[in-house]
Amino acid sequence: MQILLLSMPDSFEHTPTIAVRMPNGGLASLAGNVDSHHQVAIADLILAQSSVQATVIRLMEQLQPRLVGLSVMTFQRGTARRIISLIRSIKPDVLVAVGGYDPSLAPEAWTDPSLGVDFIVRGEGDLTFRELLRAIEGQGSLSNISGLWFRSPDGFQRNPARPATTLKDGDVRPPSRAARVLSGYTMMGRSIDVVETSRGCTFDCSFCSIIEMRGRNFYRFSIDRVIADIRDAHDRGARSIFLVDDNITIDVPRLEALCRAIIEDGLDDIMYVVQAMTAAIATHGASLAPLMRRAGFRYVFLGIENVLEDDLAFLRATAKNSRKQENTTLAAVNVLHQHGLLVVGGLIVGNPDDTRSSIETNLAYAVSRHTDDARLPRARTHRQSARRGIRRNVSSDTKRASRRRRNRVHALEGRALDESPPHSDRLSASSRLCAQALARNDDAYLSRNHLALAHRSGIRARHLPPLSSDPCAGT
């Protein structure tokens, strides 16, 4: 069966495509876990933001897929619906499946018949998608596939959820990067790929979609499998790797073992980016941080969440951000800096009881010299926030401070740029100029010419036709 898998072109505000174009690791895992007789093509449309419609039309005409799958996050819902409409206009009889966080956690938003969706893959899709393709080919019944909703003459049938895969028995095979049909993945001028070493988290933070998706659990891939996956990404040109684990520092001895394996296998010439807990780094950083640096780790995203205890309590993030001795965040940041690692701090503002003062306290921390970069999403903490209501009111001087911080930080990040960035031939002239400005720390050029544009809240699928009607507008 010919299959086309698409990730959406919309980008996060804090990862503008002029600096970051990351592959969708979930789609590569789907491609690696289907039966071998299928032909799968992956198109990460983040690489085609300026030509989404033309790219989709070209791929549909060239591949003539029997099924198209779309990976969708909530802020990408509108774009995905328009892409489905475009796909249907090209090939009306194509089967359409959607998956990812939005269809998994808000499946009712995808059941209206006029949207043209045939299947909703909820939760982890590796095994569900494999079984879906077998059922389409007559090997089994759709009704017996856990984690699947599918359209029937009586509407969508809702099968039971699929438990999180334990990863121990080898059922989840390595990803297939060879299925990608677009190229040009970069982070700050370096070619990048993604690797997962584990899945899940055992904490209960109220803002987190991970535990909503798969429950509170933590499962590991073997170190040998992870090293083979890193080597595959490296052999395909990656010089930076984002370890996308939900919480890799739950098991610190395993992370230390991974670092040693990276060094022993000669894969320490790669720049690694990782997400970490402040408490784990503060507690184990004296031994862990130097080992991470030797293995090639460069950026650590710390889930600080909030510097105020009351807000941490509301976010249910106190447990992972505390220990008995000194301030956990400062201890974690200091030990990472001592060993030459750069810190990206993640803070959340916009809690129901936030005041101008509390928001500015967090912003003051973000623009301080404690962290090298900061991400400040505004909170939407599921039903709890919906009940209490959220009023977001960030002052204009706060916004200006944030813009100044971004300008300074992105010039700072230019240290990671190679003199001759991989894929530079694929960058637009303006992107090359910006990369050069990053490399020479030219704040004035960046703030004057590019950062304001780059930090708009994401592409909204330029060059896509509008929907003739959207029955779920506003949902």
C-alpha cells in the first residue's frame, strides 16, 4: 500500500523556522513499524512553509497514496483541516487518518463527516497504525484494534484505548528515516535529527499533555537500541540530536550509562539537546553534568515551570522542582554552567491567580543571567483552569523586556553555528544573512531585520485554500 504521512507546517512561537526546523519523530516511528511491503513517504511540511499547497499537490500526484496520515497538535487543527480538504479535492477516494496530541485528546473535534476523516489513531500509534493497515488489507477487523476510532455507517465507532507500550519486547521497531522525502532539518545552522531513549513520565503536572495521553508511567528502550538509532541519524547527516524523551532524568543512572556508551562508541562529536528536571540535575549534577558535557551535550532544557511556590503548587510541579537543601533551580543552573552546558529555562505564566507582579517576577528571572535562554508559554491547565478562568494581562513593558531578551539570547545562541552550516544551499538569502548575523552576534541586524518576523506565533499554512465551510469553527 502506498502511504503518505504529513506533519503540519505550523511552527511554535519559540522555535521559528529561521532557527529550528525539526523532524517529526513520531511519523518516522510509524514508518518503521508498518509491515515491510508498504511504501511509506514522510513529508514534514515545516520544510515547505512557503509552498504548502504546491508540495501537497505534487506528493499526491506523484505517489497516488491509498491512505494519508496527518500528525496534528491543537494549534495546528485549522491547518490540518484545510490540508485534508485539499487532499480530498485531489483524490476524493483517499483514506484519511489523523493522530497526534489533538486527535488523541480531543477526538470529537474530528468526527464531523464533512471533515473527511476516516480514522483517528489515539495515543501511541506504532502498533495501532500497523494493525490499521492490516485491517484495511483484510487481515483482521477494525473493531478489534485498540486505540482506534473509525467511521462506520452509524458514525464513529470508538474502540477501547491502547495501554502504553512497555518497549521491552521489541514490538516497537526503530524509526525509518529513509521514508522522508523532504530535506533541510536544521537547528541554528546545524543539521539535526530526533532520537527517543524512553517514553513517559511518572509525575502529575497539571499542564502536561503527556500524562493525559499515556498515563503516569516510564518505559525505556535498551541502550544498544538507542546507540544504533543515534548512529543511524549521524550516518544520515545529523550533527545535532534532540533527545525527545518526556523525562530522561527520571532514571539518572541510565542517563549516565547512555553518556558513557555515547563516548565509547565515538558519537560524542554530535551536539546533543535534552530536557531535564531541576531536582534531578541539582541532586546529581556534580557527577552527571561533566559526563554529559564529555558526551557532547550542549543545551539542557530545564523545566523550571515557575519561580513562585504558590504557582508551582497550582501546576502540581512542586515535587519535581524541590529538594531539601538550597534553591533547586539555582543549584541546577549553576552546576550545568560550571561544566559548560547552556541552560534553556521553561517557565509558565498565566495561572488563574497570577498578578502583574507574579508574572513580572518570573519574567525578571527569565531575563536574568541565570539562564541562557527562556521559554514562557502561558498556562492552559486543562479542566482546572477552565473552571477557574484565566485572565492573561501581560504589561507592555513586560513584552518589551521579553523582546529584548529574545534578541540577546538568539545572538548568544549563534555560538553553536558552524562556519559553513550544513544545508546552507537550501536556506533562503534572508535565512543565510540571519545565520551569519547569529554567528557574529550582530544583535542590531537581528532585531532590525528578522527577529520580529521570526517570532510571530507560527506559520498559518500559507498558500492553502480556505475551507468552503468549517462545521467546527471555533472549536
